[in-house]
Amino acid sequence: MPQSSFDPLRALAIGTQALGLALIITLETVLGDGARPWQGVVLFAMVAVALSIALVRLYRKKRRQKQLARQQNEHGDA
């Protein structure tokens, strides 16, 4: 199955991870040692977004597989 050259979910995943990393570095620069709890919150948010995107990708893949199987069954029965 051909893949499109632009995957919005992949772009979202990369963007959110880059934003999170930049935010963690910025917090360290601005707050020093006081940034630790906030960095943990940012890291948790990054992981939550990454897992959510992975679940959406899995759901879409399974849905696509079901559609293909349904199409193959229709063509086989006809």
C-alpha cells in the first residue's frame, strides 16, 4: 500500500516532542533547580501525547485493514 509523503500524525508527534524538549530546556534556563517539577509535568505531557498519537495510528491502521478485508470479500463474492 503506497504511503503519502506527508503524515500529519507523524508531524504532530515530532512537533510536540520538539516543543516539549525546548520547553524543558527553557524551564531549566529560566528557573534553574526550581524547574524540576515543571519539567516532570512537561515530560508526562510529552509521553501522554506520544501514546495518544500511537493509539490513533493503531486505530487507523486496524480500520484500514478492516476496510481492505471487506473490499476483498465483496470482490470475492461477486
